Amino acid sequence: MRIVFFGTPDFAVPSLEALVAAHHTIVFAVTQPDRPRGRSRSNLVPPPVKARAESFAIPVLQPERPRGEAFEAALREARADLGVVVAYGHILKPEVLAIPRLGMINVHASLLPAWRGAGPIQAAIAAGDSTTGVTIMQMEAGLDSGPAILTRALPIRADETTGGLTPRLARLGAEALIEAVELLDKGEATFTIQDHASASYAPKVTRQSARIDWTAPAVSVANRIRAFDPAPGAWTSTRGSEVKLFRPELVTGEGVPGTVLSVAPTLTVAAGDGAVAIAEVQPSGRSRMGAAAWLRGNPIAPGDRLV
């Protein structure tokens, strides 16, 4: 099939690779513009999809917004059978979705209608879900509301972080995508309308949404710490300085939420119900490190409060 591929981060790369390996023709890849990185913000870094597409000699388009007469004309001239969207990062207008002969499909990292939106992986872990997966869906104007072509489930491990779950879902999504494209190519795809009444939503992760609420139960605090690992990092404040927390463990303990219960052998903090021991931290402006090493050079003591 002739395919136009839309994607930006590492999560999208396995799907692009799978389409190439399956001998589909990728007419061009659409991804976001190169962005500045580093402290000086002077170096422009290409998105992972751009780098991988160029390694296959696939032409790349990088519009600031995927709309307008020039962009739509380029898409029409491609004469694509299908558009494939994987974590592109922009909402596509209906007039764009309608250009490929078979429309566009999306690889979404949840079992829809659960966790529609920009942060489904983080949302599933934060909620304490035991299972997640991927949905290949036909795209329409609504937010992740189109009919599903197929779904594939994946268990979430007890100590799993977003950093660990994301590549597993990316590989699963690539496998499911190839199956869905083959069904579409043969005219054998079936479309299952989502149960919109049971939909849940996963908004874009922000720094503020990653701030720890110590009044929540310990299990919820631990889940959210894992959900925001590695980025943006669940964070709290102590003595006016921010610190990100990683590798939580539920432990026995009680106290006013946010109270430091112990600093040996590691940092233990009371939550709304129970307590959480923290194995790794990242102080502001420093690298991630073991909590014990940080505590040796930090005046935090039992009875201090994290907020």
C-alpha cells in the first residue's frame, strides 16, 4: 500500500520500521519540526521519526501545523491509500483525514475507550491498572473516538514505570498495525464502535500534574511516581527546594501526610494512608541518584515535611 506516516517520538519508530519491513511504500513521513535542546537551546535536534525516516531515504515533511492549502495539496499529490498516525502530537482536521483513499488509522496506547487523550500510558499506571494495550482505530474528528479495527492487551507489571512500559507498547502497536493494514488492504477489516459512555480521559502530562499529593493513599502516590518516571518526574519540595522522586516502595508507617518518617536506610514519607519509601531522587539541577547518597549530604530529618 502507499502510506503517509505521521509520527514524532521514539514510540512511533517501531511502527514506521514495521511498515517498511512489510514492503509498504511510505510516500513521506510527517513529523514535528526540529526542536532546540540543551542548556543553550542553540542545537536543533530532529525528532526520532525524522532520523529513522531519513535512514530509509523516506522524504520528510515538518510543518508547524498540519493544515493549510499547501499541506493538503502535498497530501493529495501523494495519492496515498492510507494515512497512519502514531503519536504525532497534533490533531488532524477532518479535511486532512479524508484525503487518503482509505482514510487514516491511529495506533493508540490504550484499550479504548479507556484513556483517550495525550497521556494514556501515564494514566494507566497512575490509576493502578493491571492491564493496558493498544488499539488500532479509524480516525475521525473526535478525540480518539473512532471505531476500533483491533485491540491487543498487555499486562502492566507491578513495579513498571512509563519508561519501561512505553517500548513494550510500541512494539505491540507495531505488530497490531501491520495486521490492521493487511486487513484493510484485503477489504476484511471490521470496525467496532466504541462505548462512548464508558470513556475515560488522559490529558497531556504537565509539570504541575506531576506534583505529589501526599494526602493521597500511599499506593496512589507510588503509582504516580512510577507513572512520571522518567519524565517529567514526580516531584515535591523540601526546605524550599524541589526534588524528584523515583523507585517507590509501599511500607508500613503513619503520620501527617508528607512527614518524613525515616532517613535510614532510605527516605520514608507518610502518605494519606500508609507510607512510601523512596530509593532514588533527583535534586534540582543535579543528576538522578540513590536516595541514601542524597540524604548523607542533606539536612532532612525525621519530622520534616515534604509539600
